[in-house]
Amino acid sequence: MSKLTRRKLIAGALSASAAAVGSVFLGRRYGLAPPDSGGIFGVGKTLTYAAHRVLLAHQPLALEFSRSEISKNFPAINTILPEDDFYRSQMAAGFRDWTLPVDGLVARPSEFSLAELKRFPSRTQITEHICEQGWTAITEWAGVPLSYVLNAVGIRPEAKYVVFYAVDDWWDSLDMADAWHPQTLLAYGMNGQDLPVPHGAPVRLRVERQLGYKNLKYLSQITVTDSVKDIGKGQGAIGAENGYSWYAGI
Ligand SMILES: Nc1nc2c(c(=O)[nH]1)N[C@H]1C(S)=C(S)[C@@H](COP(=O)(O)O)O[C@H]1N2
Ligand SMILES: [Mo]
């Protein structure tokens, strides 16, 4: 390799990394940086997230399938029955006493029973779940679009994230684009039946434009916020604290 080429290469690499660092800066400035944009992988994460948010600004739908394409087997992954005593008593009672609090930056903090969630207009969608561990399954989900619940509680203009908590101490968050997306559901039905316990009963999140691990099961609380900095380690999700990307867009 001639000196000139090597010099050009080095200059190129330097300006590429300057551009990358600049992109994180710009991303943060324009609200296009994910909560886990720090560290060496932050540049790639910011580029991916910012590109998706610009390219998907018109909220395209994830592909939906026909009934005949529904998978015979849908693995129930990472499912230890939640140990929580309170959850177990709710389960024993058929989730009659279960409620989902929705609070934070909302005009009307509320608690919804399962029956109340089922009284909202529902949406049914047959979609493909893609797990980062390398399997997929096509399933029919039924639930209330999260947007209806957000409208019912009244989202304040400062809202930037919707944070979800689960009985097994998992937690995660979505930006408002995915929270308002028409296929983002609080799902209580799977293949025409009540959502089974191994799949996250009574209500789980379906977020069809992200990978499997974002689809939080066993929901226990929803909080609307303008920042996730003070939740856990400030990465926006328990997955992000363990090395998975907060934004898992597909
Ligand atoms: N609360 C909670 N939600 C969770 C998980 C979990 O362990 N706990 N696992 C995630 C992962 S990695 C996947 S692939 C899907 C699996 O959903 P399933 O059990 O219905 O197949 O749930 C996601 N949501
Ligand atoms: Mo997964």
C-alpha cells in the first residue's frame, strides 16, 4: 500500500469516526438518540434509530399474515411462572382482581381492569414474532391498541417514552412513535383464546416493528415519562442493561 493511500485511508477513517460522533451529538440534539446511545456501540445504535425514525415517519404497518399461516407451535420462552405471590393469587382468581395502573405524564392517571381493557375497541392481527435467539412464530393477537388507552388517560405534550413494568421485574420502554403505532397492542388474546399464562397473561405488550424481547409479558404497570434517565441504569430497558439494544427495530 502506498503511503498516500494509507494516509487517505487514515484520514477517511478519522473523518468517518468524526461523523459518527457528530451523529450521536446531532441525534441527541434532535431527539433521535436512543436512551442507550452512550459507549462504543452508541454510534451504531444512534444511526440505526435515527434512520428508522426518519424512514418510518409515516408509520408503516408490519406485515400481517393469513390464518392458514399461523404457526402450530409458539415457544413460550424464558418463562418461569412468575413467582410473585400476588400474581399467583390473581391467576388463581382468573385475573378478576388484576388491574393495570397507567400513570406519569398523563392528565387522568387510571387503573384498568381486564374487563375494562376488553371494553375498548379491539384489534386483531396475525404477525410474526422474531426472537433474537433465532426463532420466529406467526400468531394471531387480540388486544386494545395502546393508543386508545393513551388517549383515554390523556398524554401530556412533554411525554417522550412509555415505560412498561412486568411482574417478573422485567421492564422496558417505547418512544412515542412506537407507542402510538396502530399495531402496538396491549394484547389479551392469542389465537382466539385468552392469552395463556406462559405467554404473559393476562396482558402483554405487542410491538410488531421490534424484536421479540421488546414484547413485554405479564404487564403490571405503565408509566409515561419525558426521560428514562432515572429508571434503573438509565438505559431505557432491562434488556439494554444486559447488552441488548434498547431499540430493536426490524
Ligand atoms: N416479562 C417478560 N417479558 C418477556 C420475556 C420475559 O422473560 N419476561 N421474554 C421476552 C423474549 S426474549 C421473547 S422472545 C418473548 C417470548 O414470548 P413468548 O413466551 O410468548 O414466546 O417475550 C419477551 N417478553
Ligand atoms: Mo427473545
